[in-house]
Amino acid sequence: MTVRLTIRTAIWRSQVARIANAVDGLVPVIKGNGYGFGRNWLANTAAQFCDTVAVGTVHELDGLPDALTAVVLTPTLTAPTSTNPILTVGADEHLAALSGWNGRVLVKLASPMRRFGRDTTLIDRVQASGLDVVGVSIHPQLAGTDAEHAAVITELLPAIDPAIPVWVSHLDLDFYAQLPTTHSYRLRLGTTLWHGDKQALHLTADVIDVNSVNVGDTAGYRMGPVGGNGHLVMIGAGTANGVSAIDQGELGSLSPFHFERTRLALHEAPHMHTTMAFVPDGSPTPAIGDRVDLQRPMHMTAVDEYEWL
């Protein structure tokens, strides 16, 4: 069983280098599963061109290179023992949870996302607590245009001390470059930085068995009827890798697997380390050892092997 990420090395590294060289104040985001590459591996890569990275929670701090400063994007209700990371404060309750902790923080400001964050008066309360405010954080929504994202940021600027850096995300590079010069900025980038050139990345999974079946046969955990005469294809990927059917809402769901540009129908939902797909007679049928294409968001996929070309 193997889910494999194949990377066209020259293309991928060129894309990352292009953005790293173009963005003044870049903060690479390496949270979660490291965008499919693994968080610690991605941190070591980021350390080659930056001094600061962003992780998701305080539980993602272990194993990072000593040379990197880690910014924790999600507020914590339990202060870490170390004062090295920069924590995020988005409410008075987050501030209270850091009582007795003497470190650096970002103050999260409210945006149309309504996730966490308060108005700019929170900056004064955090500063009064004695914590070192090294920036304010503004997180625009994904929906809408780049101009609308920039407007979310610029509308808050008059109430922010120009001496405090403004950390932003979800902003196109051109709009980032056009932010008002009244303030200094840092731009958090994850997907744009690591997945910016889709042709450089390819997910596949191994075929580990193929069995012929006939109409009327049943198979699988739930012993469901097969789709007709053809073959059941056992693919070495399942929920243990974060693999599931593609939800189409009211239209139902689709298989995430393809072979020779043909979508492979699921016999039943992926389970742990194996997925059963059905291929009818007359359609391209993979053999044991073949790879099938896997259509999944990399930030939700646990990769077993990496292949650098």
C-alpha cells in the first residue's frame, strides 16, 4: 500500500524561489501536514530562505529547526513552557490564558470571517498586560475578489499604530505590494508558496490486487452487489491516508481515482488502507503494481512516499 507524491524538482523549487525572492516580509506557512510534504521537512526547506514560519497550533512546535522563529496562528488556552514562539491573542480570554507567560504575541483583529479576533482596542489591552506585541494579524476571507481582501486590511489601518507590523494572509502578491506605505507588513503564504505550480505535483496510489467479478456477485465490507461483469481493483489508499470520496453535494459523490484518464467507480467507500474500485469489461483496467491517479487536496492527504524527479 502506497500513496506517493511525485515532485518535478526543478519546477517546484523554481516556483518557491520565485515567490520567496518576490515577497518582502514572507512568512511561509507549514501548518497541519505540511501541505502534503510533512511539517518538519517543510520547515527545514523554509529555513533555507527565511527566519520565521507559521504553524497552526502550539502542538506543532516540536521538531522545528532552532534557527526558525515559529508563529502560532491559532490562539491557545494553555501557555507553552517556552517563550520562543510568537503566540496569537484574539480575545480577552486568550490574553488571560497567557497570564504569567512572558513572550511575544500577535494581536488578531476581527475580519468578515467572524472566526476569532476583536476590534483594535484589544491591542491596547494586550500591550497593557506587559506582553510584547510584535504585530497585528488580519485574516481576510477567501470568498470575494483580491480587491475586497485588500479592503478588509486597509480599512483597519487608520486605527493601528504604524510602528506595529501588520501580518496578513489570503492576499494576491500584486495587491500585497500595493498596500499603503503607512505601515510595514508581513505576508503569510501556504498554498500559493508550496502548491503554486500544479504541474510540479502528482499524487498516485498503487494497485495491490485485481479480481474478476460477474454481475450478481457481491463483495466488500458491506457485501454490496458489483456493478456488472468486470474487475474489482484494490487500491492501496484509504481513510488512513485521508482519502475519501469527493463530495458533490446534492449531486452525490465521485471517486478520487483515475486510470488512463478514466475515473474509476468506487465499489464502496474507501476504508483505512484500501479502496475497492470497480472497472467494467471494456474499460481500461490497471494491473497489480500499476499506479492510479489520486485526486485529493494535499493538505488533507497523508503521503507514504516522495518521488523527486
